Amino acid sequence: MQDNASPVAGQVGYVAIEQPFGVQPPQVHCPICGQRQFVEAGDEYLETPCEHLAFVFGGEEDEFVYASDDFAARFERFDAELDARFPDEDARVGEAYEEASSFYRDLFARRLADLGYGANLLALRITYGGMADGAPVWFSDVYGFDYATIRDDE
Ligand SMILES: [Zn+2]
């Protein structure tokens, strides 16, 4: 898992924020340039990512809903390594695969390290809850901002 990861000092910055129940998720702005990452257009949310946004993991979708080119390339390498380590279905049952592949909860920051990120990445995990069909549901979105993308002219 380490061979594509050039050594980056320090651990990924991973911050978990939980909102009070029933409060809409916040408008997320880039901590580097201030740009809003999504805008509402009618009933839809349109992505308006700035160059610092590495990824957005959508809790409701349970997958990455935005990936920068750099993140997509890292993810492809990660996926290829996973394929090499767990080549077939038989290898993919069991805890070891789960432990190596899952982005679930506490494993998220470890996966980001597997992707070669270090202390120059800030991952913001925002948990929010509300009622759906009479039952409370909670989701967590994760936004990744890459401070390594800052250029000298900023
Ligand atoms: Zn930005």
C-alpha cells in the first residue's frame, strides 16, 4: 500500500463535525479561497468546485460524488493495488478486505493516507440528521481540501 505514496510528513487533517438533529447541512466553502462548493439551482445542487477541492463523499449516495483529476488518479492506483492484493472473489470475503478497502467511518482517514495524502489535506466530515419517512436518519458527507494545490500566486 505504500509504494505510490511519496512520504508526506504528518497525518491527514480529519475533522468530524456533528450538527444538531434537523438542521440542514451547511453551505461548504473552501477554507483556502472561500469559494462555495455547491450552489442551489431550483431543486438541484450544482457542483461549483474550486481547484483546491480534492473530493466530496456523499453520505446519502454512499460514494464519491466529486473527484478532482488528481484524486481520481490516486484512487485508480489505490484500486489497482487492491485488485493485486485481493485478486478474486474468494479473497474479498472477510475482514482483511473490508479493513483494506472500506471508507466507512474511522477507516476514512486511513484510506486517505493509503491514497498518499498527508498533513496537507484537510478532510471535513459533516454529519447531519433529519426525519425521513417517520424515522430519524443520519448522513455524513466528507469534503477534502488539498493545501498542496495552493500556488505561489495565491
Ligand atoms: Zn478553493
